[in-house]
Amino acid sequence: MTRRKKTRSLADKVTIRTGKRKDYKKWRHENPDQVTSSRRFTQKKRQQRKLQAARKLARQEQGGGIAIHPTPSSEQSATTHEEHDE
């Protein structure tokens, strides 16, 4: 006798409409307005996003500014171009 695999999927636990798992997936796709996340899940995600934003801001403030493309003086760039032309 084979054992059923344990799953955390919601589709396996739902018995609405016809009682078949495949039907739930189809029903969910057809009725997106009736399917919403739980309040606990949305609150948790909102809190996680706030923490992530705060950490990102702290990292940005901690790191100093760097000159990625420093502007060289016009005299230096002119002499380097003249040397390559010859």
C-alpha cells in the first residue's frame, strides 16, 4: 500500500465547488476577486517590507559616497589623445 505524500499546498486541503483539487486551481484563476491573502499574511509581509526598507536606508547612509566617474581635467585628456594619434 502506498502512502500519500505530505504536502503544504492549500489546493490539496480545499474541498469547494466540485471537491476536486484541479477544479480549485481553475476556480481560483476564474475568480481572482474572491481569493485574497489572509490578514495575518499581509500584515507579516508589510512588516517585512518595512524592515527591509529600513535596513537598506541604513546601509546607504553608512556607506560613503564614491566618485564612479571622476571628471579628469581637460588638459590631461587632450594630451593622452594626442599621443595615441601619432
